[in-house]
Amino acid sequence: MKLTINGKDQEYTGEEDRPLLWYLREDLKMTGTKFGCGVAACGACTVLVDGVPTRACITPAASLEGKKITTIEGLASADGTLHPVQQGVVDEQGFQCAFCMPGFVMSAVGYLKTNPSPTREQLAHGVSGNLCRCQDYDKILTALMKGAEHLRGA
């Protein structure tokens, strides 16, 4: 079967229950999507499926035929220009170790599609399923809010 990942068709021949996370990391060498917990509790593995934040650690790759999957590697434009949320992270130096950063960015991008002008509290709620081991949530939210500003062209 074919999976569309970051705008490119990929051939998937794995087991029906194999999580998308392992297909991305092991087969496609897209290591931006992180393994954190394996039970969808931390958000480190978040990707977008048809624009909706989805936990790749519990989502079978075989269930995604016909869907558009976007990973952190697929957010930047073809010329290398960062997505506005990614640029917000760079501008604000929003993470310490950055292990959780791809999941937070993907969750924020998905949330901002439904609420492009959130308050800080709304965005915090929108990414509340993501955990940071360093616990620097204030800095993370500042960076994501900057990304929302960039996205609006502010």
C-alpha cells in the first residue's frame, strides 16, 4: 500500500499493526518523530494526519492509506524556509534539550489550524497532551505563541 508522507508516496509493506512511528524512524529514517512512552501519553511522537495531531506510537501505519501524513521533517518549505511555528521556536529559543520539541510543534500546528489567534491559556490547553522532561513550559509557550504570531503574519 502507499502512504503519503510529507507530500511523497511511500510504499508500506509492513505488518498491519505496526505503529507509524517505527515505520517513520526505522524504514524511512525520519527520526524527528520521537519515541517517548509508546502509549500516547507524552506527545513526543505527534505527527499530523490530514492536519490533525495524531500519536504515531499507537497508530498503525497500515490504517493510514489515503491520508496525508506530515512529520516535523515535512513542515519546512521545499526551499528550507521554516514553518512559522518552527521559526517561533528558533526566535525564542523555546526548548532546553528539545527532545519533545517536534511533538509540541506538530501539536501546535494542528491546534492553530482550528484557532489561529489563541490566548496563551488556549494554546497551553491545545498542546496540553505534550510533556516536557525539562519542564520549561513557560519558555515553550512563549515560543509557540511567537509561532502563532508568525503564522498570522503579525
